[in-house]
Amino acid sequence: MFKMDVVKRTIDAYEDLAEEYSKTRPGVDAIKDVLDFFIDNLKGKEILEIGCGPGRDAKYLSEHKHPL
């Protein structure tokens, strides 16, 4: 039961912070160079993106033909 409580609290915290987080990090401009470097040096064809927040990084990667 303890594990489920931790999971629920984590989900609730993300839900509470998601909108504000998204407002303060609206696009990939600040990290575009890092993402492009990652793409250029990617050895495989698929990316597992964990903890993507509002999804801006995942969106950028998927728009550049990299399946997530």
C-alpha cells in the first residue's frame, strides 16, 4: 500500500506543477543545440524519452524523424 501512496503523490505533484513548468519552458530554443548534437550522434533509430515533462523535447525529436 505504501508504494501506491508514493506513486499517487508523485502523480499529484506532477499534475500540480505541469502548467507552471510548461509556461516557464515553452520551447526547445534554449536546448536546441544539445538536442541536435544528440540527434547527430545517435547510433540507433529509436529513442526512449523518460520524464519528458510537457513533451517539448519529445515533440522536437519526433519531428526530426526519430520514433520515441
